[in-house]
Amino acid sequence: WLMAIQSLIFVLFRPLMQLMAYENARNFSTPQLLLETMESYFLPDTLSDFIVVTLAAVSIGIVFFSYLFSKRKVDLYHSVPVNRKHLFISNYVSGIIIFVISQAIMFVISILIAIPNHYMTRVSVRNIIICIVCNFVIFLFIYGITICAVMLTGKIIVALVASAVLLLLFPVVFSLCDYFMRYFYITF
């Protein structure tokens, strides 16, 4: 069920937004501008990539490690005669596989939309590869943070809050460093 929901979310965002962008650009631009617009559409985007990938990473991480929220489930999982390392690796890799399959479905649909409309060029392929790599790196980062938060807390609400705090830690530290460099270390 998780893979079905993830695929549905991915299909609803990028391909539907792609169709709307194509319809807008086709009605109000020249053929060359239309081609450039649609080629640049495949680059990573905040709404269709970052937010959706973040939601996917958090939900997949919480679902696959939700057994840690109940003491009875933890006892059951740890009583299974499987090494805990193998149990962790199987859950971790299963989450990555679900994400990769959802992304593959999304990009196949996007490519199937682009081919008949004649904007699947080398630039589009390069942009798709850039987008896939960026989405995968963002997913791995946020997925790892979510799993750490779930493993450290053991409660779903606290895990969500801890994930949000850990995700916001980098922008806050970066902003503080930028502030200090601009105002206190001007000559540096």
C-alpha cells in the first residue's frame, strides 16, 4: 500500500504539472521558447521534487521502522532468529527500493508525455538525469535522518518533531555562519 500511495503522489505532481506547463507554454509562446521551457521543466523543482521527496522519505522511514513505536513489536522483531543488522539492512533497502520504483514510474510517465509532444531532446535527458540524482541524494539524506530520529525516540510524534529539528539544523547553522561572516568577519 505504501508503494501505491507513493506512486500516486509522484504521478499526481510531476506529470500533471508537466501537462499543465506544456499547455500554458504551447498557447502563449513560440515553438523555440516552448522547447526551451519544456526542456528546463525536467530540472529539479521545489514543489514537484523537494517537497514530494521529503514527504516520501519521512513516510517511508516511519512506516518501515514503525515497529520501534511498540514494545511488543520490538520484542517480537528481536526474538526472530535474524541478526539485527540484517533486519535493519532489509528494512532500509526496502524503503530505498520503494522510492526508486516510484521515481521510475514518475519519470517513465513524464518521458511518455514528452515524446509525442516533441520535446524529448538531449537537454531533456540530461535534465532528467540531474533531477533523478538530486532526488535520490535528497531522499537518502532525509530518509537517514528520519530513521535516526525514529530509532532514537521510539514515539511517533517525538520522531516527527526530531526529524523536523534535524532537517532544519543545517539551514539554521548555515544562516548563522553566513550572518557571522558578513557582520563579524568582514575582512575574512
